[in-house]
Amino acid sequence: MTHDIFDNTILCQKCGTKMQKAQLEKNGFLLRAVICPKCSDKIIHPVDEQEYDRYVNLKNKEFKVKMRLVGNSYAVSIPKEIVSFMEEQSRMMDNMVRLCFEEMGRLSLNFGEEEEIKHKELRK
Ligand SMILES: [Zn+2]
């Protein structure tokens, strides 16, 4: 375990109250933060804030990938920067992904755990 800046006592800049650790969720992304219990001022962990920016950039990026015929299947390459990012965030458990023919012209790949399956079933 490395030493984290949030392990230190952090005092609120506005009122001097000791800030408390919390987790914030932004677009499905968890960010560590400290929040002032008195005036609700908050500081997001700088590392997480950077990661979040990377996430937003990747999310909006469109990749053009080629389809290749491999045996009886078509293969597409998933850009390494996406997979690496998910691995870093431990959002990807193994090499199995769920693929779904969502609608004409659209396939989805699911790297997540059970939770997403439930969402899918609800939509039916
Ligand atoms: Zn405060």
C-alpha cells in the first residue's frame, strides 16, 4: 500500500473544519474525495480527477476498426487504450466479454459483471 495524500488530515480552506473522506460518483465513475461536514466544500482526489478526464476523453472518442474474417467469425480489434484503461480501473475481470446484437447496425460488448445483465433484462 502506498501512502495516499488523503490519509493526511485535511482542513477545509473556507472554515477550517476537518474534512471527511467520501466517494463521489460521476457518470458511473467512482472518485475519492474529502468533504467538509460543515460547509460541504469538497476536494476530489487529484489522481482520480485525472483518471476521470482520461475516461471522458476515451468515452467520446470514436475509433475506426477493421473487420477481419477469422474462420467462421469476424474479428474486430479493440483499441488497446480502452482495454488498458478498463484493466487499470479493474473493470475487466477476464478475457470473456458478452456480445449482443442490440439492433440493426449496432453491437454491444459488455465487460462488466452481472449488474449490467440485469439492466438488459429490465429493458426487455
Ligand atoms: Zn468547510
